Amino acid sequence: MANLSRWVKKVFTRSASPRRNFPNSGFKVINDVEKLEEENWEWYKPGFFYPVRIGEVFKSRYQVLGKLGYGSCSTAWLCRDLKRHKYVTLKVCEQDSPPVRRELAAYRHLDTITTSKPGALLVRELVDSFKATGPDGEYQCLVHEPLGMSMETLRELLPGQKIPETLLKAFLNHLLLALDFLHTDANMIHADLQAMNVHFMIEDKSILNEFEAAELSHPSPRKIDGDRVTYESRGLRYERPGRPVLCDFGEARFGKKTYTDLIQPYVYRAPEVVLDIPWTYSVDIWNVGVMTWHIFQNKTLFNARDVNGERSSLHHMAQMVAVLGPPPLDYLQRTETSWDYFDNTGNWKGAVEIPNISMEDSEKQLSGANKALFLDFMRQMLRWVPEERQTAKKLLKHAWPVSK
């Protein structure tokens, strides 16, 4: 019987796909003194990034077809899984990176969660992981199903770089479902919610075939420095976006009730992060609020900068006071950092003036009852006291995102 089973497996198992042969000429060579893509990061050193080459095969399985893009801790490549005969995204990570270790731990934790919640389907999954050995050591690699453009890319393509109301509501309903799963089932905080960390599912898979064909017929420009080749990203053809998927878990936290690390994009930081107050799931809710404002209005609610354009927690805090009103005294008493901005009775010290700004005056997309409802939705998320912010589950029931 065992022999019969092996025979059946041998006969009916599809053999691996043949490797593609990519051209070694016919591409633009970029001047080697010019910085290209990931080389522009201030901390970039060649040894930090694995020197991926188009056509290279990892793990005797994943053949690199072209460069999709790059981030602060990785480069991303479209690959062909030669065993499963399908396209995948390969994320080749920066060497010895704390965010990469966090991301891998987060995906492994998520893989242990069993749930029937629909939000689980809106969180990116890890298909495979392994380490690649290069001339400067080992590099963590993550394999995912391919995704399309990010919400940030879509926003930049739209008139006025603003997400329309109808699309924004659909986006928020999906994002809040993902966060409800993340917070209540996985007990995880994303801690880096921004439009570039939400990508859309690919509905038309032909764009992947087109990407491969384009690389074969018109090879990507590249910079050649000895044995190291740095490629220009090609990206995928834009298509009608599918459902949004929450990605990029390099700042994710799980396993404790509260944390005190610095997290979040600077202008998106929750007040408890600025004030060194232990934070928890509610920082993600704050992020949803400030991100929603940004992609809907094409401006940040708080710019957190001084008159010289430099980052400033003092100005950030003053802008929060202008928009939210003064914080409760018992909230300020949670941290000594409060007294850098407020006196011991909770009054603003006046190191800089409170600006004359408000959500009512800054909101320019809506009017009447719809505007009032939207601002109420925002105020359920943007509150000084973290415990007073609504959960993702409750926000899903708010009248504004479900209204037509």
C-alpha cells in the first residue's frame, strides 16, 4: 500500500516550474555615484541589505522576477514559487533589525490564532520565512501573497490627493474589522497605522503576468557596483483596488498589557506616547483618527512643528490643546513629563501660544448634519484619556461610517 501511495504521488504531483532566464543586457545602467532607492536612507550601508539579483532563486523555490519596492528595513520582490506554480512577494529584510524581529514574531503569533471573525481575513498572512546567507551574513526573508497598491499610493493618484467619502467609509469599515480581530483575538497592538501600511488585494491577477513579461522584454534600470546590483523598482500596474489588508507589523506589540516605547509616525503620535504615559490598544484608535483626517482632508490634523519647520513636541501638545481642549488633571498626574507643558493645576504654561485651530474650521469636505456626524466620529477616537476612546468594535456601529 505504501508503494502504491508513493507511485500515485509521483505520477500525479506536478513537477516544478522551469526557471526563467532573464536578459543580461539591454538595460539602463545608472551612474554609480547616484544614490538609488534604499541607498538614500541615512543609515544605509551596503552590508545591511542582501544584494538580491533578478533571476536569483531562494530556497530552491522562489525565483526573483523583479523589484516591487523598498522600505526602511527591507526590499520587496515579486517572485515565482516554482513548486506551487504561483506568484508571491518576497520581503528581504535588513540585517539584524529589531522591527524585522518584531514583525516575524507578530506573524508567528497571528498564525496561532483561531477565530471566525471576518477581520482576520483583512490582516496579511505570512506564507513562509527563511534566512538567506549573503557575503555579509544572514538576512531574514518573509514570503507573502502579493498585494496591490497602498492606500497612500491611491490617495496620491486621486484629485486633490483626497480619499472620497464613500471610499473612505468602506476603507474604515474594513480597517476597523481588522483592528477588532487584532485587539480582541490576537491581543496585539499594531502601533504604526498609516495609509502606506494598508494595501489592497489584487483582483486582476494578470497584472502579475504583465510585470514578469515587462521585466523580460524591458529589463529594469540598475546600478552596478562590483558584485552588488541595486535595481530601480518597477511596481505593478494600477488596477481597481480590492479589499484593504492591514500589513507591516514591524512595530507590533503583544504579550504585555502596557508599553512605554516611542512608536507611531511623529505627527500621528497619541498624547500618551508624547507624555511618556504607558500605552495600550487605544493608541491604534488614535492613529485611525489622525490617519482618517489626513487622507480625507489631505492635511494632518496636527503638524507638530515649530516656526522653523522642525519637529516639536511642545507645538504638538499645544495643537492638541487647541483641538481637544485642556486635558483632565488626573490624566496629567500619570506622568512627570506633563509638567514640561502644564502647571500643577493643569493650566498650559504658555511656552508657546495655543493656536487658534479647531476641527470644525479645518474640516472642508462636508457640511451640515453629515459634517457634524463625521466630527462626532472623530471625537470618539481623538480623546486625551485613552480609556475614553471607543473600541474598534464600537466604532463599527457609529452612524457616520455606515451611512450612505
